[in-house]
Amino acid sequence: MPIYEYKCNKCGQITEEFQIDTNVNNELLCKKCGGDTKKIVSRVNTDLVNNERYSNTMGVNPRQIKEAERMFPGSVYNSKGQLRINNRKHKIYEAKRRGLTELD
């Protein structure tokens, strides 16, 4: 769910708002003083995009790790049988190798 930030023109208070509908008016009233606010550009946490993580969906039973590594050379599994994913591009690559389709 998108989180937007709004800055009050009167007191400078910054407020976060969850918005499902992106067609909503970009201006809200300040929760602190009631003044007009304006949507501001927020910093994006790009660290979430490239952090290594593990996939249960493309994982295997721990007893099948050796077989899975033979079938998909270069794949790395942890002791629980979860497939290590380096980033989004790697996730898409591994899914395609396994005949999986990602839904957006």
C-alpha cells in the first residue's frame, strides 16, 4: 500500500498517509494545526530492492537440496531448503528456469 508524505504550509509538520487510490486529491488538512498541506517527494528505501533474501516458493525439502542444485546449477539453498535470491532480476531468472510465471 503506498505511503505518501504531506507537509503543512503553515506549521511545517510532515504527515504520512496510506492511500489505496492514487487518484485521490494531493492536498489534505494538517492533523496538527488544520492548515493546508502539499504532497512532497519522499526518499525511497532502495535497500529493499537489492537485499539478499530466501524464497520458500522456489525452495525444496532439505533432503532434496543436492538434487535441486544438480537440476539448477548455480542455485544456492540454505539448510531449510530455501532458495537464496540476490535481487529482483535474479528472482525473475530463477522463476523462469523453473517454469514459473510472476504475477504483477
